[in-house]
Amino acid sequence: MATGTTEQSVRAISDEPDLLHELIHHVELPETAFSRGVDRLLRVIGSTISWIWVLLVAIIITNVTMRYLLGEGRIEFEEIQWHLYSIGFLLGLSYCMESDDHVRVDVLYERFSLRTKAWVELFGILLLLMPFLFLVLRYSVPFFLYSWSTGEVSEAPGGLPARWAIKSFLFIGFGFLLVAACSRLSRVTAYLFGRPTALPPAATHKET
């Protein structure tokens, strides 16, 4: 009986990745030379920037401790919190696009065939995502340049200087997202039209 229970537990654990894979609705598209190189870079950026959340939590805990135990709140800590949150969110967008882990609210999408999903991806990227990205990038440049040219700083007493630095991440974050969208688009067109040429699946190493 114990052996049977153990086998069932092991089988349930081994099935968990497949269940998770189905829940998040990954679209298995072929890779291209462009997407493989770009996606590798975006994964490195995403893995690195994920540590910013650890730093953010540490700063929040420090600020709360100083305020309620020592009676001394610091405006710098208040501002650096939303600065770090902004950086983590903006740089995380491209990683989310690359890993296909963004939230999908279309209840019909999960029922589509792979080819239908690819067509949805194609029109979604070209007609919705790309125009939005170009619009944000177009207006983020003067937004940053004005802040930089005026030497904008925090209006709060004791606040952080160089407000332009945090504003630059609006362009950087959406710039990376544009690159991730182009990578995704190359994979979609490789599947639908055979251009660019799809690469053979990368070799995977399973534990024995």
C-alpha cells in the first residue's frame, strides 16, 4: 500500500509541470536565429532584474522599522521604493513577452489550434502592440530630454536628485519590449510563412 501511495505521489509531482504549462497557455512557436539570440539576452535581463524585488522589500522593511521603532521616516526611502518598482516593472515587460507569461483574458484563445493562435499573435502584434509601442517611445523621448535638460529633481525636501534617470527607464523598458515583440513576430512568421527560416529545436538535457 505504501509503495502504491508513493508511486502515485511521484506521478502527481511529475505531472505538475504539464498542468502548469496548460494553465499559462504557452504558444509553442519555432525559434529563429534572431529570436534565439534576442530571447537569450532578455532572459538574462529578466533573471538579473528579478533581484530588484529583494532589494525593494529590504528597503520597505528598513523604512517601516525606522518609522515605527525609531520615529524617523526618510523621504529618500519613500521615493526609491517607487523608483525600484518602476524599474522592475518596465524591464520585466520584455521578459514577460519573451517567456509568454503575460496574462491572457481571452477564454476562446486556449481552445484555438496552434495555427489560429499564430494568426491571433500576428494581428495582435502588428495592429495593437506595435502601434502602442511606437506611440509610447515617440513621446517618452521628449519626456526624458526635458527632465534631463532642466536637471529635474524631486520636489520633496530631501528627495532624490536626477529625476531624469528614472524617467529614462520608460524609453529603455518599452525599447526592450519592442525588441521582444520583433523576436516574437519573427517566430510567428516563421511558423506561418516559413520566413525567416525556423531553427531546429534546441537540445534539452533531462535528468536520468
